[in-house]
Amino acid sequence: MEKANLYEALYLVNRGIDEAVRGALRLKKSPKLFMETYHKSIAGLERRRSIINLQFMLEMRKLEEDDEPRFEEEYNVWLSDEPLTNDEICKMRTVERERKLEGKPPLVQFLTPRKRSKKTRRENGAVHSSRKPNGAPTPDTVVKNGVPEAAHE
């Protein structure tokens, strides 16, 4: 059972105890019934609730502490600047495929080969520009007669 399901189960237990306490309080209001029994039952319900909650939280803390090293390791992998290994990329792609099948948006977007090549060219300085590295225009873009061609129309 996942942790979320466990927390939901605890919520249902607490809600059930709330309902039981509410019912006992309504019974306690009746003048014809023996009130001491209802006082004791309400106190017993609240005591059981506190025992259940305390035990649950202690066990969950132990589970969280046991999971901490694994989460820390996974978290640090995604934060590092080092390139991902093939296994890590395969895991990510698997997760993304599952999310796509479930209709959820992607967590990670992989570059297509086309976008990847554009990005590497841009990073390497191989961007197509009409300017030389020093900023002067290339000879084929020089305006003839000192007037731009669009001005003749």
C-alpha cells in the first residue's frame, strides 16, 4: 500500500471517530439517559484516536527515515550538472511514456534530433548570420549604390 493510501486510511479512522463522538454527544444531551457512560465513551474514543495517530505517525516517520537515503540519491542525480547515463535516460523515457499513456503532461521534454542539432550549432557558434565575426556585413549583403534595394520599389 502506498503512503498516500495509508494517510487516507488514517483520515477515515479519524473521521469515523469524529462521527462516533458526535453521536455520543447527541446521546449525552438526552435527560433520560445515564450521562456518565457517554462521558467515559467519548473520553475512550478520543484516547483511542490519540493512540492510533501516535502509532501511525511513529511508524510513518520510521518509513520516511528508511526511504530518505534512496530519495536523497535520486534527488541529487537530477540536480547534478553531470550528463545522465543511458540507464537514467531510459528510466526517464519510460516514465514519460507512462505519463503520456495516462494523459498527463510531460515532466521532461527531450529534444528531437532536429532541435538537438540546431542547439549544438548555436552553442558552437555555427549560427548562420549575415555578419562576419567582427560585425561587418558579408560582401553579398552589401547594398548596391549605397541605397537599399527595397527603396527602389
